[in-house]
Amino acid sequence: MQKLINYLDKELMVITKGKSDKLILMIGENEAYKYLDDIDYNILIINNIDWDNELAPWDIKEGKMFTFNGGADLFLTKVEDILRYVINLLSEENIHISNVTICGYSLAGLFSTYAIFKSNSFDSLISVSSSFWYPKFIDFVKSHKISDKISKIYFSLGDLEGKTRTKFFKDIDLATEMVYNSIEKTISNKKFEYNHGNHFDMPDQRLAKGIRFILSK
């Protein structure tokens, strides 16, 4: 089944294949599902996102390059509403969801990671090439606790992403490892891996790798 749905102010894509009680909630447009031909899944993709506002945990303004308005908490409330709506929709198709993973790439990965600290709606996390350069995010992670429901996490990063002179990105490998290490202490089912390439190399395939890990037994 593949459906396009307009709900609230978002375009949703719901894709189901085979039999699964797990739902992958993907923040932002992607085609990771095209690399999952051999496994069963339920995927919800939330499109037409205001990236600079809805995914940002708090306001920042760094010169002309970065201006974000911190709308993540408000957007998270909308995401939870969308999630309830789609789970109910799937139940009408005799698909009963018992496990939800939140998943994102880049700034959507930052938001997805932020969400497991602020919400009890999720059971696992896929965080790929996430924007952990975001000012004060590491301090937030170290001073807050993730939801007790989280039982499985997957992190990945391109091995060339930190090889830049840009001050925001040059320490992204260290920042990602710090966030992962802070979260993984209480979780036994976890994985962190490096993929070859920079931030823009094969994002859909990298997301698919995370989905495979989360859906594995």
C-alpha cells in the first residue's frame, strides 16, 4: 500500500509492505524505502517541512549563514498528532502498530534525536549525519534524559563530513560521538558506524541501513 495524505498542513506518504507491527516515522522527504525490497516495513514520511524553523530546538542567529527559529517543540506536538492519526488509519487496514521509530537525516536527524528527550511516543531512533554542530545541543543532551521507552538506537556519519575548515562542521565527528556516547549508556541494542563520503553522499541508502538495523531481530 502506498498513500499520499494531506493532514494538518503536511503532506504524508504512508508506505506498507508485507506484515510488520513496527512503524518508521521519517522526518523529511526521502526515498530510503526503495532500498528495502527484501524486508517488510511500515513507513510514514512527513514532507513539506519548514526546515529552518520546525526542526530547530531553539533560536540561533550566526551571521548571514545560519538563522533558525526554534519551533521544534511546536512541530513535535504536530508530529505526535500525525502519528496518532496514521496509526489509527493503519489499524483500519488491519495493521496494528506496537513500535515506533523516529528517523531523520541532517537537521531532521537533530530533530529526531531531540524528540526522544521530549516525547514518550517513540521506541527507537535512527539518527544519520545529524546536525549536532547546532549550538548548545551537546550541553542539552548531557543535561537531559531520554525517554525510558527508547530501547534501540542507530547512528551513522560520513567519514569525510568533519574534514572541512567551516567552524560549524569541522568537529561534527567528535560532536556525533559525544551525543551517541551520552545516549547509548542506558541502551543495549545500538549501533554507530561511519559510511564513506561527505554529508551529501547517498543519504537514502544511509537511512535504509539504519532502518534495516532497527527492523532486525
